Amino acid sequence: MRRSWVRQLPVNVAAVVVLVATVFPVYWMVVTAFKPTTDINAATPQLLPLHPTLGHFRDAIGVDGFWRYWRNSALVSVSAVVLALVIGLMSAFAVARMRWRGRKGFVLMVFIAQMAPWEALLIPMFIIARDVGMLDKLSMLTLIYFVATLPFTIVTLRGFLAAVPPELEEAAQLDGASRFEAFRRIVFPLLAPGLMSTSLFGFITAWNEFAFANALIIKDQGNRTLPVWLSSFSNVFGTDWGATMAASTLFMLPVLAIFLVLQRRVTGGIVAGAVKG
């Protein structure tokens, strides 16, 4: 027992260090949101708010356009996720269940697209949006987020579909069900963990994305999303760190709430899809 504890000590220490380094910025953001402005600007940092206040949250919510930017982020994120799920599910079914020429090449291209860095696509996407007159359009952001999350959706759902025995669909078809009915009644319910994990991944990606939203929404400030709005959140005295941290905390809550509710299925879905694929 003692030797096992000694061997696991470096791993445990490393895990604690990674946990602290990951969680502390989020903790500091939330704590700062509850601190009065005098405590935020104090020379000595305080780990806990000695005089907590909700004034920064009222300031953030009361800013003109806050709910409009919240709506823009939600609209773009949800639309991109729905598109990715629909197209990704059909593509994953074609790859996992059908045999057609070019299937391996298609899968290879999906993996290559998934590995491509977003930053490398920023300038080409800007030129395309400019040439087709789609700058300052939320629909263009939706399409970009849809394209960015589609490869991950296809790869994950392909793993789940490959793990479902085709005999289940064949048995349903022998009982008189069409191929679509067999898929909807037999296979689709088994894909719930994969659908949840991919939808949450796509939602987080679109919800937190900043570079494309900042580059494509130039003139029409009413179409900005929350990350872009947060980067320019200030008052006549400069950056209002308390209100900024309060707005960032509110910005984090939807994703945090969804993840806490779906935590078991989401983590299990990601692992299962990666292993079974």
C-alpha cells in the first residue's frame, strides 16, 4: 500500500496542479464579479470578496444591447448545432451503413478537415464573405460554425452507428418496417449519448468563438455576439472589470448548466464514440 501511494504521488500532484491552473482563472472571474470596485483595484489581491455585491451584475444586464447580443449568440450557436446534427447524422449513416465508391477518401477528408486550425481559415472565410456580400450577417457566422463542428459530429456519430449491429435494422425490416422507420425506432434512440456529446461540443465551440465573429461583424454592431461585445465592454473611465467579470460569469452559466445536467451521458458519449469508431 505504501509503495503504491508513493508511486501515485507524482501523478496526484500533477493532477492537482492541472486542476488548480484550470479552475483558478474561472474562480477569480466569479469572485471578481462579486467584489466592489475598490476591492478590485486594491493593491493587495483578496481571494474572497469581503463585501460581496450584485451591483456589477446589474450594470452588465443594464447595458444597452446585452440581451440582443445574448440572443445573437444563442441563435447562431443553436442553429449551427442543429444543422451539424442533421447533416452529420446523415453523413455518418452513409459512411457506417453504406458501401459506395470514394467512402474511404471521404472519411479521410473529414479527418483532415477536423485537424485544420481555425485560424488558417479566417482570411479565406473573410474573402468569401466579402465577395458574396455576407459580411455583418449572422447567417454567415452560422454557416462557419456549422462547417467547423461538422467533422467532429460525423466522426463521433459514425463510431456510434458502427457499434449498433445492422441485424437490428434488418429484423425490423423483416417485420414490415421501412429502412427509415427501422432507423428512427431502433437505431436513433441508441445514438442519444453521441447526439448529446456532439451537440454540446458544437454549442460550446460556437458559443465561445471570438475570432470569426470579430472579423466578420464589422459595421453592423447590432449583430455582434457576446464574446465580441465582452471584448469592448467599458465605460467612460476605461474597462469596468467588475461588470466585465459579471457579464463573463453570466455568459458562462448556460454552458455550465447544460454540462452539469448532461455530464454523465456527454463524457460517456465522447469516450464511446472515440473508442468504437
